[in-house]
Amino acid sequence: MKRIKKTNAFVCVLLFCCVFSFAENSKPLRVLFIGNSYTGWHNLPEIVAQMANSKGKRLYYESINPGGRNFEKHWMEGNALKAIYQNKWDIVMLQNFSYEGVGNPENMRKYGIRFTDAIEETDARPCFYITPAYREMREWMKDKPEDQERFKQMQELVNDAYFALAVETDARVSPVGVAWDIVRKQYPEIELHHEDGTHPSKLGGYLTGLVMFAVLFEQELDEMPAVIYPYLTPELKEKRGSEIRVPAEVRLILEAAANEAIKIAQERLELNTTKTTQR
């Protein structure tokens, strides 16, 4: 009888450990996305959530992404700040108006710092979504010589603005623009932009989701799902179709680019942090 009791006790402990482990693993990562149409175009948070599900992970998200918003407009309108304080978040993903890091980085810095300060008050972690450069010059740039020159190095300038802000605020980065730059230079036949030249195509949305997933869940990418169904509303389904489907050979290229971009970003953050400390 004593042996049976000990065995039963061991089984109970084992079951408790298994249940506890399952509960821990099934606890969703809670992420608030704050951005504009770059976040909402293909319902980016849902792409990340479905990638997470495919790997046995869970993402709970809310998203605030009205078109054309920068950090300043979000701050002034108050909805993003309200969402930060109303719920308990693990990470808040911040995406600014893409060109402001080029044309007015000081304003981006001013309101980026305000947001990171607010986020840290809630014990969440801020993370900056580094946006990709435009495919071609926008009409409003063509009459301004300074914008014509800036456009030639747009991705570098956007990267500089986000990395500097991340180092100053001790935030993480999601180096989407870095991954896009790798693919656009090495595989120009893969069209990451929508026909408007600024928003993501379906493949661009998929690559953005890969980078986001890898950063949020701190996991190297491998054998990610080839089909995603992110269009949850009738409006999105009408605009974008029913699914994102990625050929196997393209998926491998995008996974490799995302993994490489994250390594580049980590090295740059470490280097910039070291330089800042030595000053």
C-alpha cells in the first residue's frame, strides 16, 4: 500500500507539473499595435497571430491603425495612450509615419520618447517597427530638391532614426525595413510593394509578419506556414482577397532575410549602445 501511495503521489506531482507547464506555454503574449495603414493594410497583427498559432504559441492583440498617423497625431488624439493604460500589455509595437524619420526625425524622437515613457509606466516593453522605404519617389517629393536627395537614402535614414530612438529609450526594434532592403537588393523579382509603391504587397505583408513574429517571440524562423488568412472583415476580404499564399522557394528566401535582418539589428543596437555608454 505504501508503494501505491508513493506512486500515486508521484503521478499527482507529474500531472501538476504538466498542467502547470501547459498553462505557462498557453499563456498568450499580449501586444498592442499602434501605427497606421502600414500596420492595418493586410491586418498585420492577425498575420503574426496565425504564425504564432502554427508554432504552438498564442498572441492576444489590439490594434490602433488609422491611416496617415504619426506618433504626434496618436499622442494628441489620445486613443493610443488610453489603450496603453487600459490593458495589461507585454509589448507595445510603435510604428510611425514612414517618412517622418527622414524629413523630421526630431519630431519623431520627441513623441516617440513620450510614448515609451508612458509604456514603461505600465511595465510593458516598447518596440519600434522600422518601416520600409518607398519603392519610388512620391509626387509630393518631386518639387523639393532636398526630398529628392533624401529619397535616395530613405531606408538608411529611417533605420538611423529608429535605431537612435531605440538606444535612447532602451526599446526593442522590429527591423522590417532592414529585411525588405535585403530582399529588394538580392531578389528584385520578388515584389514586396503594393502597386501604390508604398504599402506592402501580400508577400511584403508576409515578410513583415515574419520579422514581427521572430522579434515578439524571440524565435528563429524555420518552416513557417505558407498560407495565412488575415482578412477577417468583409471590407478587407473585398479589398485583398481571401488569403496570403507563399510559394515554398519564396518562403525560404523571406525567412532567411528576416533572420538576417534581426541579427543585423541586434549587432547595431549593441554597437550603438556601446558608443553611447563610452561618451
